[in-house]
Amino acid sequence: MSRYRRARTPGATYFFTVNTYRRQRLLTDSEVLYALREATRLIRAEHPFQLDAMVVIADHLHAVWTLPPNDADYSIRWGLLKRYVSQRVRHRLQEPQSASRHMRGELGLWQRRFWEHQIRDEVDYARHVDYAHYNPVKHGLVRRVCDWPHSTFHRFVRLGLYPPDWAGGGVEDAGDEFGELEE
């Protein structure tokens, strides 16, 4: 069994990328979006966390979460969220594609793992939130960030954290590396 090194700091803020299995384009379907919202609500009630930012694309999502001060277990939250959503929309999914997935009872909506990054400071936080919100433009799904409905960007505008026309009018305004960390 593989052991992955993950950051585990209680009360920290994390950026996540979670992909669908074989990049199925299901997440923006209304039934899946509803299940995702409901799962998030239910899991936050039992395992609290602050949902700082999120964007849902058809085949992946990005989220920024802040965990409670004495809690570093984001894996349990993602496991529960994936399981809940998969069970709610199982009739829309293909059967597991491998004996391993079948043996584990995986329903074929999500990739097994996810990518996480512990946010280091306010600049890192801003870059990752911006990256998440800009993602639909980066993928050519919309011309303007405000045109993508499946994003916390709209909450940020209501709170006065972004202007409605944030990031200009389109991809050509942002450059190729918008939101990416320079190494």
C-alpha cells in the first residue's frame, strides 16, 4: 500500500484539486451539483470546516478549506463527500472499470486520490483562490470569470472582495501563467 506524504497541520488552510475518474464530464450536471452541495452541507455539520473558495468544472473541482484549530483530517471529509455524491448519482455512472475498483466498492465517479497544498501565507492564499476562480476561463469554458455559475466567485463579489469584472474580459488579458506559482 502506498503511503503519501501529506501536510497535516491542525487548523490550517488547504487548496485541493479533485478529479473525476477518467475525467468524466459529470460534475456540472444539475443532479451532481445538487448532490455535491448537499454532501458539503451534511459533512460540514458533522466534520466542520470553512469553505473559503470553490469552483466546479465538469471533470474536476478546486476548493480552499480551513479546518478547525484541533483538526487536520481533511481526508475523512473528502472520503465522505466522494462517497455521498457517488451514491446519490450512482444511476448515472458507469460500472467500475477494474477488478480493483470493483473490489473496493468504488462507483466510478472520482479518482481515488486528490491533490492538496497547505496554504503558507496570505499571498499564497490569494493566489490559490484566484487560481480557482479563474479556472473556467483558463479552460476556455467562459470568457469572463463572472460568467461561470459554479463558483464562489459570486460570493466574493457580493462581499466586495472582487469587482464583478475581476480579471478583465478574457484569457488574453491574463497571460499564460495566471494564478500559477513561480518557482
